[in-house]
Amino acid sequence: MLDPGGGPLQVCLLADVFPPRSGGSGWSAFYLGRALAERGHTVRVLRPVYGSGTARPTIRRLVFRGLPVEELMLPDPPAWAKKLGLDKAWRERDAGRLMALRARQMALREGVEVLHGQHSVSSPAASLAASYARKRGAGVVSLATVRDYWPLCPVSTRLFTGRDGEPFECRNCRRFLDYVRCASAHTGSRRSRLPLPAARWLSTLLA
């Protein structure tokens, strides 16, 4: 990856989700990790777990089909965030922050050389962790796999079909008011029609 002619690398795959209960993103991360391990690299996985019921963040370690996995067990969002419909945004912000903290520990203290983010939460975490660790002398790089437009589009993947049956790419996600109108039209609770899309748009802007 860094040097095709070099030796084995220490790799951490930061994943939003991971098997056995995950969609394509999680399974893609698994097969990538297995392929790297088969080529002699040392691979581990770091992922968040929501709704764990823990009072504070903890790490649970396990092995899935030969790959070591660290699960960050995250506390539930506060009650006020749930009432405003901001619980998902809260969870993702918490997950990204804690994944970045753990990943930079791996780079600074455990010799990890590659931080590879797999989706919208884990990719910024990998980038932040690598940037912080490099400033303190670690020889680490960050990579990201971008599979679709979910980090931008609040309702789909930015790809739609028009009335004429022709596909088109929506670009309204770049403008705040258009984004809010689109997201609000697909929100079940009236109370969250402004806070939820506004929080997500700001999160995307800062990522």
C-alpha cells in the first residue's frame, strides 16, 4: 500500500459498521481486511457500537473470522437530544471523536502505520487521528473509501430519476436552505424539522 516492495504493514480499518450484522459497507471492509492479512499485513478493525447501554465509553475486543476487532461501546445520547430528533447526529459525532482518539493511540503507541476509514463517520476520524499523530512524529497515513453520497444527501445517494425517466444527480445538498427543505420533507417529527437537517448539514460542512 505505502511501498509495494516494502515489508508488512500495521493496518487499522476504521469501520462505521462491521459483520456479522451489517450491510455492504461492513462486508466490504471485512473482505479488504482479510485480503490484506492474506498478503502478510497485520490488520485490525475499529468500529463503534451504538445502544450498548454502557454509562461510559468502553472497548470490547473480539475476533471475527480471524480479524481482531475493537468495538467502541458508546453510551446513549442524552434525553434532550432524543426529544429534538438529534440522537443519530449525537451518536455519530460521539463515535467519530472516540474513534479518532483510539486510532491516534494506535498510531503513537502501537505502531499502526495505516488508518483506513470505511465510511462517513470513520473516514474523518481516520484523517484526524493520522494528522494529529504525524505532528507528534508518527509515520502514519490515512486513507478513505467513499462508496456513495450518503454523507451529503439527507434522503438518498444524490442519484434520482426524473419524470422523463432519465437519471440525474441532485446538487442541492451544497446549499443550506435547499438541503433543509429536502431533509424536512422526509422527517417524521415536526419538532426536528429544523434542528436535525441543520445539524447534519453543519456536520457535513465541518467534516
